[in-house]
Amino acid sequence: MVSAQEVPAPGAPAVGAGKARAAEFGGIRTRWALLLSLAGGLALYAAFPPVDAWPLAVAAPALLAVALAGRSLRASFCCGLVCGLGTFAPLLTWLVNEAWYAWFALMAAESVLFAILAVGQRLMLRLRCWPFAVACWWVTVEAIRDRWPYAFPLGRLAMSQSVAPDVRWVAVVGVPFLSFLIALTAAAAGRAVLAALAARATASL
């Protein structure tokens, strides 16, 4: 599953679990990255009713971050598109009862917009404090989707927590901050996974 690019050059510093940048890790193979992106999209969908598996809201941003690490900008767009389709295609199926073209148009627009913005997340993975930046990215993406192209807020991370214990925080800090906390937790988990993969690649030398 680990590509040859994941092995750091001889003499390069070892990647620490708490301090490494995602950019120092070469990334998993593209086909696995696309599968992780799809799994992340489906996990986000499953966090909402009728499945209501709300803990999966944390898995979705974590999987996407791991998938984007080490990707080119074009591959980042593809990963974002696959993740968006995995989320919005099933999440918006209720629109089929109204008009199939309405479902297709909204699903396609939301997925393409998500894919374009995913390139921005890939660039953020170069930062040392990227988990915080990625959490801000999720909140920003939700704010953009609230206003353009269809002013359609469905699919927010916080909105998946309707039956979760942390939903009470919405009354205190609001929906955006709850989305931020979920994304920050997920990004930290993604960072730990990337550090473990990098350490495994280094140990195999």
C-alpha cells in the first residue's frame, strides 16, 4: 500500500509523530488515495440520517487528509471529487423524488466545488500546524457552500451530530465551531496515521 515515494532520502530526519509535516511523507499510492477518499465521502454520508452513525463524521476528514498527503494538484482534485461524490450522491437522493436532474445538478455542483477546494487543503498540508489549518478549511468550505452556488448548507459536519452527546455544544458555540472541533479531532487523527506510515517506511530501510 505504501509507495516508493514514501521512503525519505538517506540522511533525512526521521518523521516524528507529533512534529512532522504531512509534506514530508510521500503519500500512499494514488489508487489507495482514491479509495480512501471514497471511504471518507461515504463515511460522512453515513454520519447523517437515516444511517446516523455520527462518529463517522470524524473519520471522513481524517481519511481525506491521509489521501491528500503527497498528492499532486490534479490528483488532489480527483480525490476531492471522489470524496464529494461519495457524500453528496447518496445524501441528496431525496431530490430524485422531485426531479432527477435537480439531484444531478446539485450533486455535481457540490462535488466539483468540493474538489476544487480540496486542492487548497492539499497545500495546507505543507504547514507545520496543518491540523488547525485543515479544521479552518472545513469551516470555510461549509461557509462557501452555504452561499454558493445554491446556498445549500446540507452536509455540515456539525449537522451530523443531531443525536451525539456533543450536540449540546451547538447552543453554546454555534454550528461552525462544532464543525471546527470535529475537523480538528479528525485532522489530528490523520496526522497520527501519516506519522505512523512514515515511521514504518523509515523502519523498512
